[in-house]
Amino acid sequence: MLTLEGLDVWRGPSQVLRGIDLQVRAGEIVALLGTNGAGKTSTLLTISGQLRPRAGRSTLEIDGRRHDLAKLDPAAIVGLGVAHCPEGRQVFGGMTVLENLRLGAYLRDAAGVPADLEAMFGLFPILAERRSGLAGQLSGGEQMMLAIARALMSRPRLLLLDEPSLGLAPQLVEQIFTTIEEIRANGTTVLLVEQNAALALELADRAYVLESGAVHLEGQASSLAADPRVREAYLGLGPTAVEAVL
Ligand SMILES: Nc1ncnc2c1ncn2[C@@H]1O[C@H](COP(=O)(O)OP(=O)(O)OP(=O)(O)O)[C@@H](O)[C@H]1O
Ligand SMILES: [Mg+2]
């Protein structure tokens, strides 16, 4: 569905992505891992058209047609079925929950919107209770749910999720991850950026680990979770801890 080939991206004077090769197949959950500043957010911003590659290709294949994302503006990319749920749950605090959700559907014709709102309230019941409240008055976890639901209102085929667990209590993180599984079951492919490598590798089919803007490791999530390099650097399990677990 999505193919990145040899992607080089610069932000100001610095190169932030170096020859990124990455694939997401229809129906997959793919995790994108890496330490702070590795280039995870920059990768998502490039896919959604908010950063432009200096070299390489970013293509989306839909119904047998290939689209060169680097030539399209962000609205056209949303129109093709790619939704980006940004880092830091950027909801519109001065607008209600319902208004935020309607904004997510702004590129669609209005016909299916009421049904999709109901679907979002089914996925996140707390948003139904808060529908008339201001988004700025929701808790951190509720704002995250609203940000995900708003992205889903564009009926994406591919959802780009940037750090959905950041700053949330463990119980809420579990809930969000369960919802990501449901989102995939409903037919949306997911590219998930996460700092919580342990949880992401449990959920994902495959994963990529970025380091300094380049792909450092990639593979099946289960093999990466067992890889000593991943365990030490990203799961916080040193050699001694690994022995203790085994
Ligand atoms: N607006 C910006 N202008 C210039 N450079 C930036 C900007 N935002 C990020 N960078 C740099 O780009 C590189 C990659 O950052 P990016 O945000 O993609 O990493 P990340 O993996 O998402 O990190 P984090 O885990 O902290 O979210 C870093 O070196 C960062 O300092
Ligand atoms: Mg980031």
C-alpha cells in the first residue's frame, strides 16, 4: 500500500532522514520505533505531505493505481485515504468534541458523517458523553482519543499515528492499543510511531527501528522483540535482565 524508497529529507540545515526504505502492506499494523530525534515524526510528516523529500520516492498504491505522494499537497493526500494523527494530540481546545470530529470529515461529502460520528462514539464511549463539551477541557487521554477519532472521520485506508501513548496512564495506554487493534479489524491499515517499544512490538505485525534518520533494524515484530540489540537499547532489558527473564 505504502512504499518509501531511498527517502532523504532535510529540515532547515540538517538532514533528518537518510535513505529510508519502508513498506506498509494493506491490513498491517507496522510500528516505527527509535529514540528521541531518530526521525519518526519526520517520516510521518513526509508521508502526509507536510515535509518534502529532497531525494527518493513515497508512493501510495490504491486499487491498483500508484500515487506519488511527494507531488501532492496534504489535502490531496487526505483525499487519497491517508490520515495523520499528529504528535501531542493537537485538538482544537476552543471547539466542542463534536466540532472537532466534524472537522475531520471536512473533505468528505456530508452524507455518511452522522453514521461515522456514531461509529466513533461506539469506539470511544467517553467522547459520546463529552460530545458537547470543549475539547480543551478533556483529560489527556480523552484528547488522544478525540485526536484519533478525528483522524478516522476522514475514513482513512491508512492511519498514521504519532505516539498515541505519550504521557498517558498505563490503563489508558492499554485501552488505546486495544482500539488500534479494532481500527485495523475495521479495515484501516496502521503505521504506528511509538516510544513504548514493548507494547508496540506486541501489537504490530512488523516494525522498523530508526536511528539518526536511517533504518537501523527491521523485521517481524516478534523477531525484533527477541533481538538482543532491541532488548538492550529499546526494551530496557540489559543482558542480565534478559537472563533473568529467560
Ligand atoms: N521543526 C524542525 N526544524 C528543524 N529540525 C527539526 C524540527 N523538528 C525536528 N527537527 C530535527 O529533526 C530530527 C528528527 O526529529 P523527529 O521529530 O522526526 O524525531 P522523532 O523520532 O519523532 O523524535 P521524538 O521521539 O522526540 O518525537 C531531530 O534531529 C530534530 O532535532
Ligand atoms: Mg516524534
